[in-house]
Amino acid sequence: MRFAHQSGAQREPAEGDDYAGDVWFPQPAPKDHPWRTMPHHGMTPHFSGSSLSAQARYAAGEREILECWFENLSIREEYLIVHGGKLAGAGAHSYSAGNVTGGSDEAVRFRA
């Protein structure tokens, strides 16, 4: 995977340190899931059913986040969920620290 910026700057990730994903099984991810220790990863936003104007806002926010990342600038607080391994920004207002992996062992029993 290679990340590219409109300026032409590119970043080659180190072997195995990046992930761009959608979903995985089971959910929530177990404590030992590789995703939990990757320093750089992106999750796929899901916005089907959203209005076109909402999709445009999502895209603008995602672009801003990537541009900040490429330029080593701070990401706006409202865009942060976790920073430095702790809840931050919107994440700190929306979630509480705790056992986020609870239920993954149980989910495995229902795999189709």
C-alpha cells in the first residue's frame, strides 16, 4: 500500500505497519488482533444512505485529515477518536475507556 498526496509526495509504509480496512471477524476485534498494534491504519468510512451533501462533507473531512497527516500538522480535535493510545477529541466525548474487546470470543461461536 502506498499513500500519495496531491503534491506528489508519497510515503512507503514499513512492512506490516499499515492497514486500510473495512471489517474483520469477529467484531469487536480480539485484544491480540494485529490491527490493534499497527501504528498507521485507516478504516473505511461507511456512508451509504447518506445524502450527497453529507458525503461531500465526509470526503472534505477525510481529505483534510490526510493532508494534515502528510504535512505533519495537528488533526482537528473533532476528528480525533484516539491519539497516543488514549481516547481523544470526539472519541473522548463519545466513548469511555474500558474493555472494548468484550464479546469477540462469544462472536466466534456464531460464525457462519
